[in-house]
Amino acid sequence: QVQLVESGGGSVQAGGSLRLSCTASRSIFRTLRVGWYRQGLGKQREMVATITGDGVTDYASNVRGRFTISKNGAGDTVFLQMNSLKLEDTGVYYCYTSTVWGQGTQVTVSS
């Protein structure tokens, strides 16, 4: 079974930027749809952004225009560039594909 490892989380002030990475144990992103999801404290997990094997992207309305999902040519890493971060972007960010979840990476946005 493929394994996913997220990295790049941290603490940032509102208005700042972070770049998350999700690395798979093999090059599955060339063909599989992968998504970033997040879960704030006391909230349900929600979709943030997805990208298909063909590179078609989709975003939640509350991040569109601020976040960008992309992947590398090798097909084993997916990125989430997060700009203009807001307090409400705080949460644990997870990578998900083909029934597999990563362990998550914490993003904390402060004022």
C-alpha cells in the first residue's frame, strides 16, 4: 500500500505564506487524483484542493485565488502553495489519495 508523508507545516502570521509537500512512496500522482484536506479544531475535515492525474485542479471556494495545488514531474510529490493566509486556515492538513491518508501537518496562522 502506498504511503503518504506531508511536510512544510508551521506557524505563520496572517497574510503570510507556507508551502506544503506530500510525498508518496511511489509515483502514483501521474495517474491518480490527490487532494489536500484540512481539519480545524472542533471542525469536520474539509476538502481544500485536488488535482487529477491529468492536472485538472479544483479548490474550495474559501481558498480559491490564494492556494495553488501542483505536482512534480516525477509524479511522487504534490504541493500546496498557500498565500495570504488567514486565521481560519489554521488546522491539520492532510494529503489523500486512493483511500490512503497521510499523517497530517499542522498549520497555525496567528494575528
